[in-house]
Amino acid sequence: MSAERMFHDMRHGSDPWPDEDVPANVRQFAIESLRWQAQEIIDEVLCGTDPREELARARLRRCLIQNPGKPELALLQQLTFNRDCLTERPS
């Protein structure tokens, strides 16, 4: 599943792991694990002090505000934005 599809599904309340053969407790553990890992990455980025990265930190903070309690969505939104900016730059 592409990141865009996963992001869209998660934003609209769909289960990102629609495989019904996976028990609900396993899916819940996977989601909580993903959230914890995303929060760890976010914390590392926000602790940075390089002034050249301040715009990225500000965008990440905005993503966190737009996705309260869902750091995995905030991180995915930030990464998608960064990727889109890279692909839109003229060569």
C-alpha cells in the first residue's frame, strides 16, 4: 500500500491494516507501536537546533496540531510534503 493511500485511509478513519485475518489486538498493538516510533522520530527532529532546519520543524509542529494524538499521521504528512517539494523543484 502506498504512503498516500495509507495516509488517506487513516485520515478518513479506515483501518490501515484491513486484513481481517489479523486479530484486533495484534492490529491495535501494531498501531500503538507505530505511534510510539513516530513520536520518537518527531521528538528527535524537534530537539534539533540547526537554524537551517527551523522551517521543517515549524511544519512538523503544524502537522502535529492538525493530527492531535496521531503522531504517525503528522510524520507521514510531513514526509509526504517534503517529498512533494523535492519532486516539484526544477532540475
